[in-house]
Amino acid sequence: MLFILVITIGLFVWGKFTPDIVALISMISLYLTGILTASETLSGFSNPTVIMIAALFIIGEGIAQTGWTAMAGKKFVEWAGKSIPKLLVIVSLGAGVLSGFVSNTGTVATL
């Protein structure tokens, strides 16, 4: 198990593979070595937050392809001018409003 942990950390640090691929390789390795059972290996996918984040990726890509995110980003920069603190306040307020409707983990993942 320590070997798999060291390899996983090394792959994360190396950066050759995306984090999702590294996590998937690690998960499969733990299953194939018998450290985790099949139900333990897949149990994380039943978490509502994981399902919500996966759905947000799909929705987010759709919104990005429509150009809405670029338009919203330009509007935020327009409101903030050249002031980074103002932009930070705008994004923080948006996160605050968003967290009122979805889980905090989902809000952080979305930002």
C-alpha cells in the first residue's frame, strides 16, 4: 500500500498525467492488489457531491460553449475596473449566493 501511495504522490507531483487519471490509476491499483474490495473501490461514486460535481462539469462545458462564461467574465472585469480587490469581492459574493443553493463542496469545485 505504501508503494501505491508513493507512486500516486509521484505521479501527482510529476504532472505528466491529469489528476483524474492519477486518481483512477491509484483506485484501480488498490483494487487489483486486493487492498480494497469492489464495493469499497466504487463507494465514492455514490456520494451525492461527486455526482453533483460530475453534472456541473457537463453543465459548465455547455455554458462555456455558448460563450456565456466569457461574457460573464468580461462583465465582472468591467464592474471591477482595474481593481483586483473589487473583482475579489464580486467573485466572493457570487460564491456566497451560489453556496445558498448547492453544497459548499460543489461551490468550491465550481469556482
